[in-house]
Amino acid sequence: MKKRALVSVSNKDGLIPFVNGLVEKDIEILSTGGTKRSLEEAGIPVKNVSDVTAFPEILDGRVKTLHPSIHGGLLARRDKTEHMEQIDELAITPIDYVIVNLYPFAETIAKPDASFDDAIENIDIGGPSMLRSAAKNHADVTVIVDPADYEAVLASLEESDEQQRSFRKKLAAKVFRHTAAYDALIASYLTGAVGERHPESFTVTYTHKQALRYGENPHQKAAFYEKSTGSASSIAKAKQLHGKELSYNNINDANAALEVIKEFTEPAAVAIKHMNPCGVATGESIATAFNRAYEADSKSIFGGIVALNREVDKETAQTMSEIFLEVILAPQFSPEAKAILTKKKNIRLLEVAVDKGETEDKLTSIHGGLLLQEEDTLGLDDAELHVVTKREPTEEEWTALSLGWKVVKHVKSNAIVLANGEMTVGVGAGQMNRVGSAAIAIEQAGERAKGAVLASDAFFPYGDTVETAAKAGITAIIQPGGSVRDDESIQKADEYGIAMVFTGLRHFKH
């Protein structure tokens, strides 16, 4: 019996040569709509699906292939005599190849002006149904959803039955991944449209972007996946201009750098090491900001990740070229900057949008589960600030407190940041007690602690942190407040003449 292929695709890349290859193998082609027209224009003989179903397309093309003559031809098992006898009695011809890809739902909802009705009309029904039928019956049916597989499918026609059967199973698995991702995207869109925050089931889908050499350590396998509808201001959307492929740790650190730099509108520079900012600064120019970020911790920045929120110019690039950096990310690099930095073979240069954009839920995997929470997007403008001490901060201290508060949000808890009005001078991260983090930040700051301010991501459980800060010369503190011992901390601050501000907001980051 002559074999038959059903072709219905929205993505027509590589379609004509592939279908020509099937025709050369004496495979009959069924098609409909725009795909049929494309094939006919290329001179390929095509049979209309309506001729097979003896039923016209209806409802503006919503119903074309949802018919027993199609799904019977797909689902009939060739190894079951009763199946074959039944479709023969009903004059149904088996379909051996299904080449289908789906309406562009993701592309539609990504358009800024896409309406809800546009999204609904781009939910494919017949396509997924055919794909699922064919994939379920992959023992007999070859199903192709990805144009990247066209060449391999043609090559498989020359292989043994056993080899073809194994290949069909792989293609079927890919189909179910594809339809699962498609449905997950639709479910996510509709769930958001009705305002459901935490539904009874939560399904997400990501697309493979990059194979990684390894994960955090060489013995851990890893890969990088991209959210199809994610923000443009994302490492997943960054354009790599130069350097080696990004590693797992590069990606994590670059993401951390991008999240910190988004806090600033004035020219700013961020240096990250092991997911923590080691130097953050602002300036009248991006060159000044970077110089200050470098001075904030010239030791830790070695081998680090740097993010800037302005174009990298010649002056800044020249300074950067004298330091060993793993990754530099910025909105743009001037031609002169690129010429300087690309002389370093291994440094990664990433162009990426630096703006807050739309928020996304934060997903954290645990063994056997997943934690979901909103992003921590709140800043000082969202806080109810209360000066709780006798002395209020000076104008200069307010500037420094604002910088420290923007940064401490991105430091691993327990977190302490010391800053002046231009840069961080000390960072204490991830300690088991808050006074320990303060001691680390103060030690790093050295003499620069005198006259600096202190930002804490959470309240002080005792007054010891305030006392430690006072003895180092800290003049002002910003913290959430809310401890049962707040009075102890306030009294210590008043005792040493420190101005202290409560925000009512906590910024834990574990």
C-alpha cells in the first residue's frame, strides 16, 4: 500500500525540500490551507484533506482535521488485524507520516498589542490532536514537529525497520515535550488572565538555550534553559559579543549583577563575586562609577562579574582591561571599548537591556518540590520611613542610606552593607548571626568605616550590632525594625549619637 503523509505547518522553514524528499520515496501528500498552497506553488502534488474526510473545512478553519478518517488513519495499529479490518471496512487509509507544527501562540502573546482574542485564536486544536495521535502510535507512525529533524527523517528512510522504530520513539517523545510546553504556555497565560495566583497545579516551560560544560562543580552535569516569554532584561536574552561560552557560575553571577544594577537610574557599576556584590558605586560618569566600584573592594573584584547601566566607553574599557574579569555586561559597548576589551581572549562581553521590566515569580527548586514567590521589588519609595532616634540623618547620610538599602537587598542573609554617598565600603554576607556580618563588613571597610552608614536586611535582635557599628565610626543606620528588642538598639544608637531609620521592610535573601 502506498504510504501517506499529512503536512500542516505554520513554520515553513525547510518544508519544500523535505516534502520533495518524501515524494521521491513515492509517499502521497495530504495537506490543507496555507500549507497546501505553499506546496502546490512549489509544484508538489497534494491531496486536499477535505477530499479524504469528504467534509469541508468549517468555522473559519477551526475544524479541518478533527475527523475519523484522519485520526483513524493515525491511530490504527498495523499489528492488530481487527484494527486494519475495521478501517478497511470504513474506507480509511492509514497515515504513516505526520508533519505538523502549531499556531504561533508564544509569538502572538509576546506582541505588545496582542489582545486576549488574538491569543485565543492562536490556540491550536487540530494540530496537537494529530500530533498526540501520531505520537501515541509511534510504533507505526513517524511524527515530526521540528524542522530541525527533516534531514534526519529523510536519512532514516534508508535505515532498517528496527532503527526506524527506535527513531520514531525519539520523535514521539519530542512531540509530547512540545505539546506539553505549548499547553503549559497557554495554561500560564489564561491563569494570569483570570488573576489566579497559586493554582492547584503549576506548570512551567523553558526552552534549551545552551549546553554547559558542567554545573557549579566539574562533576555536575548542567544546561541553560530560557523562558520563551521572559523579560528582555535577562541574561537569557543577552547577546554575547566576545569570549568563551558562559559557565553555570558565570550565568548565576551575571544574573545577580544584573538584578543589582537595575536598582539604579544614575550611572552605576556593580561587581559581583559568588552571587554577592563586592563593590557597588555611582558616579557622574560610568568611568567614575566603575573606578569607585573597583576601589570598594579591589581584592574581591579579581575574577569577578561587572555590570554597568550605561554604554561602556573607551575610558572605562581601558581601566577594565587592566583587571582580570570574567564577564562584563552593559546595555552597549562603544566600538572603541570593544576594540580594547576583545584583545583579551577569554573575557565575556554581554549586551543586555538594563531595566526593571515586568516582574516574574521566583522559582526555587528543593529536593522533591518547588518554592514559588514574588520577586522582591520593593525599595525605599515603598517603605514607611521612621527616624526612631533623637538625631535625624543629614542629607549626605540619606544619600548613603539609600545606596546601602538598594544593595543590601541583594546580599545573602544575614546581610550588612556599609556605604557612603558614592559607593559601598564594606559587605558582610551570609553569616549565622548579624553582628558577625557587621564585623566582616567593618573589617573590610577599615578606615573607610568612619563616617559611613550601615544598612541591614533585617532587624537587630540585640543592641550589639549598633554598638559594634558605633565603635567603628558608623554615623547612621537603616534597618527594618520590628524586633522585641528594638528599644535596646535605639538606646544604643542614641547613646553614640547615631541616626537610625526604620523601613518596616525586610529583605532576606537566602
